[in-house]
Amino acid sequence: MSAPLVEVQDLAKVFDVSPPWLNRIVERKPRAFVHAVDGVSFSIQRGRTLALVGESGCGKSTVARLLVGLHGATHGAVRIDGEDIARTLAGPGALKLRRRMQMIFQDPYASLNPRWKVLDIVAEPLREHGLVASAADAKARVGKLLDAVGLNPADADKFPHQFSGGQRQRISIARALATQPEFLVCDEPTSALDVSVQAQVLNIMKDLQREQGLTYLFISHNLAVVRHMADEIGVMYLGRLVEVADKTELFAKPRHPYTRMLLDAIPDIHMSGRARTPVQGEVPNPLQPPNGCSFHPRCPLADERCRRERPPLLEIRGVRVACHAVEEGRAG
């Protein structure tokens, strides 16, 4: 197997959420920190899709922003084709690296400038990277990009408010594809859309991946969408990866109790009668995470070791999983 296009090693991001200095002095409160991402490691092969799933607040979107350099990592490394992005983005090669990776944001209503026409929105990266020589060249390139995402080239002369949510997200995809990137980070790109429109946008993304050999990091909480899009799935809980597996393997035989809980939350429309683990408890306060395994307060398999010792992400029978019960054979 060839070297992966994207490598993430021990990635972490800590946010200082302390109240102002004077409040801390008067109220005698210590500084507060949130470990939004806590030691995440994964890789993505060229032309493949890794999906990150988990409940809201688990750190998925922070990982996405770290990968494209919108946040600086507290520690750890992100490499594109073996190139450390933190070092590259701080040097003269930043613009070249930006061409190779782009991001599709979650909200198509907030990610497009309402004062700009679609022509200017999609052509902006072309102009910034010096990929067009004239206004006529820019218009022709934008027309081709709009056509690639299922829009009419004549739509270039319209404003964002003249489009539906699904059409706006197609404009966002066209903008992301303008620099012909190799790697796209998709942060819940269809969560704000109706189900029928979601299917159209996802099919366009699949077609573009097949035609252009794109590599995706796909962030979502919708397991049906993930099943359609992903080749490999990483399950996150409270800033950490708890299971990473091939899509078919994960849906057929989930190992981690949290993965099982997520899959059991999907309605069983086939009424198969399979045993289902009810959802228990709430996500802990990230300011005061539990000791040991962060999932142990909600886990039916937790024992004293789980309360005391944080499990590492180990490869067990072809699946990477962080669970003492799976490691000890107690998970069934």
C-alpha cells in the first residue's frame, strides 16, 4: 500500500476558557481549559474517505479546522504528503499548500458573502492563487466549475440569496474545487439541508471524488450519510478516537460500547429483533472529564480498571479500538 496522503499524529488542541483575570481574583476561581482534541491519530489514503462521527461537542469540527490550519495545534502534527502543515503554513510555501487542501463548511447560508455575486465568490481562490489571467478567463473557469456541481453557468451573475440551501452548498463545493485540490475537509456539509437535497449534494461529491481522485475527511453525526460516503470511519468521544474501522466492519460488528450505542440509536426498520443497548446518561462536562476511560460513566461494561486507567487506541483483530473490555474479551 502506498504512503497515505494525510497523516495525523497525536493531535491535540486545548482552549483556554477561563473567565477574565479580575473575575478569577474576586471569585477565587482557577483557570479553566477544555481539551477539545486529545491525542488523535489517523491516516487517509489517497482517493479515499475517512468519516469522523460522534455526538455534538466531541471535537470533530475542531479536528477539521486543525487539518486546514484554521486553528494551531497545541501539540501533535498534521502531514500532507509527508509535509508538516504547521511548518509549511508559516513559511513561503503556504500558498502552494493552500491550493492542495480546501474546506467545505457546514452552513451554506453563513459561508457565502451575501454582497458578492457567485462569479466573485467562486473566482476568489482562482485570483488569489494566480490561476486566471483575465476576467474572461475567470468567467469561463467559474462556468465550468458551476456546471461540474450541477448548476447553470449563467448562475454566476446571481447573488447567494437567489439560491436554495442545496444550491448554495453546491456553490461552496465549486469554490472549494476551484484550485483543483487533492484533499477536501467536509464539515457536516449536508446537515443544514433537507434529506432529498442531501442526497443530491452527496452524490455530486461522490461523482467528483471518482472523477478527480479527491481525498475526503468527512465530518458528520448522521450515520446514514456516513455509510453512503465513507470508506473508513473513526468514532470520537470527548476529544478522543475510541474506534477506527473499515465501514463494512464497523456497521456489521461494532466493538466499542459507544459505537454500539450510536448504531442502536438508528431505528430498526427491518424489525430484526436484535438486542439493543439503550442510550444511557449524558456527555460529561468537558471542563471536568472523568478519570480513566471518559466513557465509563455511561458504559454497561465498565469496571474498576476503566474508572482508573485511560485505554490506549490498540489494533485488535484488524480494528483500532480504545476499550479495556474489548482488550480483555469482556465485550462479547
